[in-house]
Amino acid sequence: MTESESNKNDMATVIKELEAIVSQHSENVMAHHKLGLVYRQAGRNSDAIRELNRAMELDPQSVESLINLGAIYFEQGDVAKAMELNERALNITPDMAEAHVNIGLIRQQQNRVDEAIASYIRATQIVPSLITGWINLTSAYTQNAEDEKAVEAARQAVSIDPDSAMARNNLAVALYFKNEFQEAKKNMDKARELGYSVDPRFAEALEAKLAD
């Protein structure tokens, strides 16, 4: 049996166990929430939506269910619903950093970059070690042509997790736009070493700059 097959079997077992709990204890909020998460992990989004909605029906203050439900809708392209759910989470828990990051992602997708930056900054103020906040902040600063700030944010992400392939790639891109090509190359190579699929167009552009 391959590792992938073993993982699928393990997940199927977990799903059956949680389904049994939900069947026997239909008012168990955490069981519905956990089942929703496992369904999402298994790619069963409609089932995940049903269970997370049930968790919120039982406990309207279940911010984790709101956040995870919002993530599913965002992945499906329903950004309006995703925004609504994350805003509901913030109404319950204003200092929920993950919700601020998610709202930043939505705003960035809508090309409301300044607002996205504000959301990411708020997230990193609440949880300074939240690497997703710094990674996304790097991307937004780069999109906004704020190159110095992009490098600073990228360095923060790398300092939190030196083995984050995405953080390394983002730092390479930010350094490229600051004309720091040698260091950009080092971080691009590190990103590749860590398994990141570097954009070949970026790699070619960087190699051309180094060859000048």
C-alpha cells in the first residue's frame, strides 16, 4: 500500500468515526465542525459546507466554522460570500488575525491593494509570527510597487520560517525589483530547493540581469 493510499484509508476511517458521532449526538458542535474540516480535506466541499453551516446553527459564535466556510467559498470563487463570513467572524472576534488575512486576500483579488495592505498589517500586528500575513503583505507591496516595504515584509516571513518556499520566492521577487540580483538568485535557488515551482519567466529575467 502506498503512502497516498494509506492516508486516504486513514481519512475514510476518521470520516466514518465523526459521522457516527454526529449521528448519535446531533447537537455536538465540535463534531460537526471537525467533520466539515475533514470533508473539506477530502475534497467533499458540499458536505463540508453542510456540516460547517450546522455547526454555526448550533453555535452562532463558532468563528472557526465561519473562517473555514469562508475559505471554501473563496476557493469556489464566491468572494462576496467569503467576505461576508469573514466579516461576521470579525464582528464576533475583532482580533482574529486569520480573518484579517482572508479579507486582505479578497481585497487584493479585487485590486483594492491599499485596503489589502491595511488588512495584512492588522493581522501581523495581532499575531507578529503569522507568516501568511507577511507573505501576503509582501505580495501586496510588490503589486503596489512599494519595493522597499516588500523586501522588509519578505525578510520578516523568512525570519519566521527560513524553510518556507513561498517566503523565499517572494523575497527573491522583491529583491529583483530592488535590483539586488545576486541575493535574489540565492533566494530563488533556495525556493527551488524547498520544492517551489519558480515562474520560468521570472527565472529567465533574473538570469538575464545577472548576465548583464
